[in-house]
Amino acid sequence: MDFIVALGHALSLLVLVVFTEGVIAMRQSAKWTGLILPFILTIIAVVLLFVEKVYFGYMMLPVVLAFATYFFSRSLVEKRNKTEQTNEES
């Protein structure tokens, strides 16, 4: 039962990281501020690598998801900006 509770906590944390990163990165003025959360998670993962090597692999999943969400969101923002510019020109 404890494993299921811990798994639920981990999954809710992953969803929260992806949602938060998506909201931050989707703002047009958040080109660099959207990278704060992935870099903080990377620093935590590196610290865990030196302290507890077992948890490093588990910590890399949120890091990868945060970076993927950032780059996906930024590509959507750039597409939206291009379509707005073409609409304004016509």
C-alpha cells in the first residue's frame, strides 16, 4: 500500500512539473524564464548523483519532461507569433 501511495505522489509531482513548465513557457515573454525549472531540476539531479546514485535515474524523468515541455511550448509560441505576423501583414 505504501508503494501505491508513493507512486501516486510521484505521478502527481510529474504532472505538476509538466503543467507548471507548460504554463510558464507558453507566455510570449518567457523565453528564458521557462528554463529556470528544468535547470533547478537538473541541479537537484546532479546533487543526487553524488549523494544517492539510486535516485539519479528517477530524478532524470522530471528533468527530461521539463525540457521537452519547454521546447515543445516554445515551438508553439513561435508558430503562433509567425501566424500573427502574417495575419497582420495581410
